[in-house]
Amino acid sequence: MSGLRALTTRGRSFIGSGLAALMCAFFLGEHDLLRIGVLIVSLPLLAAMVVARTRYRLSCARRLDPPRAEAGSEATVTLRLENVTRLPTGLLMIEDTVPYALGARPRFVLDRVEPRGIREIDYRVRSDLRGRFVIGPLSIRIGDPFGLVELTRSFTVSDTLVVTPQVVPLPHVRLSGEWTGGGDSRTRSVAAAGDDDVAPREYRQGDDLRRVHWRSTARYGELMVRREEQQWQSRGALLLDTRRYAHRGEGPRSSFEAAVSAAASIGVHLAREGLGLRLVTDQGPEHLTDTGLSWSLLDTLAVVRTSSARSLEYGVAALRQGGGDGLVVAVLGGVTVEEAQKLARVRHGNMTGVAVMLDVAGWERPDLCDGEEYQAAQATLAGAGWRIVRLPAGVSIASVWPAAGQRGRFALSGNGGS
């Protein structure tokens, strides 16, 4: 029955034609026509029986290169099929399940796979949209040489391709801030104090024997080692404004996508410079895994979506909870003076605050420029000691990022300051 259900249009046409020939032969009494009708009907039935009784055993593996791809770039998907039986396969039609955003479903035809044979098939996918896309499962259509029967069988294995925001390399900008750290000694190291002035401690299981301090060992009569140097790390926070009403435009060319790309570029740049970073949105803090700050940040930003929030209240509160942040970078859409005042009060002491302010009016209409509200919010943050980086439509974050190192100055579109 599974073979009959797998009949193709050609197979059904054969059966219909054969039945018509048999009826004509019965009424006309033509024996030759009867033989032709029997042959036409039996051919798809025999093909269905053979295909239904076929017991192929195939293993499938899928490899993504790279497993993370930037929006607008390509990734290669490699399918590895192995015939694990001692019988060769017949005609195989292979189709992989791919989301619409990655392109059309790839289809391939394999004529024959020998016993224990292996075939590898490559195809490319590309997406202009961020997100996590499930690729698979793979389906195989087993057919007969005449194209009368196709039986579909599917694997259960699927893989996930992460399409991250576009990351733009940024120039180095000196950003001051508070430093925090921990270790055995907070005030000195061996290099600064000298070998004779080091503060040793007793040996503990697992300590590196190269750190043994022999003079102290002889003095105390037990094995002593040098204390570890203080491990300093700069801490910072990255605020991303995801409010829907604060952005303009649709799709990959919207101001929201530009803000996500700018946040990803800044976050990766700071993480590579050794900054311990946390991500905050207008919804509050976002959890970053311990698999590597850059990859964790990109994975989180790959699936971030606009919110229905109307204020930055929760985001500002999350920034205040991280009192040890030495640097705060806020990537903002359209903000009011009141919102700018609340954000301005987050900065205190020696904290460095950088506000990347998108001129969202330009994403709605290219001929529009920043309005009075935008300029007033800009002035409010600058008056509180924030460094302002203005990001107009169509301008790369890399061209205006140097303004983050200029205190009390504004960035013009493309020239870094005025």
C-alpha cells in the first residue's frame, strides 16, 4: 500500500491508460490490446512493489561552515551520506529542509551509491536577516528508473545556523574607567617588588612548582610559593535601545538593525580589548553565557527583537545596579529630554559614558535631519559628561567611533568631531 501511495503522476497515468486499454479490449474483443493493457498496468505495480520492498540503510551527517555567519554573508552546508548496507542503492533524490530566509530548498540526484560508499554534497545558504535558523531534516526520495514511483523517507537530524549582526572593525579609542580585580595580592607583584620582597604563602596542591620561593622555604621549613599577581579586569555595560517606537524604517535597512550592528561591533571591539562586558536593553539585563564573551554577545544579539516598551526605565535601573562599571556605552534610538536626563544620572565619579545616538529621522526620510528634541537630548547627555557619538543614516559606526575618545565634543557624520 505504501508503494501504491508513492505512485507519481506518470505512474497513475500508466495505470489509467492500462485500465482504459483493458476495457476497450474487453468490448472490442482485441487480444493484442488486452496484452498491451496488462503490460501497462503491471509495470507501475511491479515498480511500486520493488520500491516498497527496498530496505536501504543510509546514515546522514551535516556540517555547517561556519556555524555562525554574519548577516549578508554565506555559509556552506555539507551533507555526508553513507550506504551502510552491502547492497547498492538505486536512484536517490535528496532534498534538505531550509527556512525561506536562507533561500530555496536544495535538491540533488544521486544515481547510485555502492555498498559502504560515501557521498558528500555541498550547497550554500545566505540570509540578510539575523536569527537562529534550523536546517533539516533531510528527506530522500527513492524512485524507480522509469519515474513511476517515488517513496519519501526522512532523517531526524537537524542543525542550527546562527546569523549574527554585521560586525564592523573599529579603530582603537582610549576609554578610561574604573578597574576591578582579585587575586592573592592587590598591591604588588613580583616584578614590582623584587624577589626578596615578595609575600609568599604555603604550598597548595596543584600550585606550579616554578613559583616555589626557595628562600622562604628554607626560612620556614616548609614549601612556600610566590603569591599570584593581581588579575585586573575592566568592567563595563552596553545598553541597547530596542523600543519599537524609538526606531524608524523596516527590515535590514531600519535604524533598529543599524543599532544592533553598532552594538555588536562595539561589544566585540571592547571584548577583544579585555573588557568584562554585560548587555542591557530597555527590558533589563540580558544573560550572557560563559562560552566566550564575543560569541555569547553575538548569539544574544542575533535573536534580539524590538520591544513594545515606551521608556528606558528598566534599562537605566539595570545600569545603576552595576555600580562597579567603569564604562557605559548606550546605543540609543530616538530619546526625549526626560529620558536623556534619567540616563545622564547613571554616570558618576570617574565612570566613562559614551552615547551612540542614531539620528532616526534620516531612516524615515533621507532628506530629514535631527530635530530639536534630538539636539536637546544630545546636549543633556553632553552636559552630564557623556561623550556623544552621532550616527546618521548611511554612515558606518567605524567612521564616527573616534568621537568616543573626545570629551565634551560631538561627532559629525563621517569626520569624527567638530
